[in-house]
Amino acid sequence: MKITQHCARVYAYTRDPFKLFSLFFTPELLVSIVIVTNSYANRNHTDKKYKWKPLCVPELYIFFGCVLYMGVRHEDNVEFYWHTECNIQGLKYAILSVIGSIRWHQINRNFTIINRGDPPYQFSC
């Protein structure tokens, strides 16, 4: 019976995708992810041409949104999401309008949820 009641509460949230997402990714968890990702990137990011810019929570939401979008609209090559092909509604992919390819790859390469023991990055965003 408890399972049914729990499912009913979760079902009430399913009408709002953001509320459903927020059940699993709380603001505290997102701040934690930002801190460990920035810490990891500061220690391991080696690209001299494109320096690491600290990740913040709003940008993490964008990154997660892109990953979910990519899961729904699958392409064989991740670079296709930044092509400038147009259809009747405009750009073929919405990702190009919210985050650039280089930044998405930077975040994807440095994303972590594990505190790897390095000094914590000071969060400011």
C-alpha cells in the first residue's frame, strides 16, 4: 500500500517535467556537482586555447537539458547537434541557441559527481 501512495505522489509531479527532475536533482545536489566538477576541471583541464570557465548551476541545468535532448533525439555524431541546418521552424537543433559545442565538450569532459579529494573549488555564481 505504501508503494501505491508513493507512486501517486510522484505521478502528481509528472505533469511538470522540471518538478520531476527536481525530485532527483535537488538544488543542494546541483551545487555539490558544480563544486566537484569545478575542482576537477581546475586540476585536470589542460586545453590552453580554451581555458576552463567555472561552471555554475544555471549552466549545469542547460548541460543536463542538452544531454536529455540528445537522448531523445539521437544522432550518430555528437557534432551534428551544432550544425546550422534549418528546417521550416528555423534551426534544426535547439542546442546551438543555448550552449556552444566547445563549452558543452568542456563540461562533458570534466563533469563529475565524485569528490576526488582535491581541494574544493570556491563556488561563486
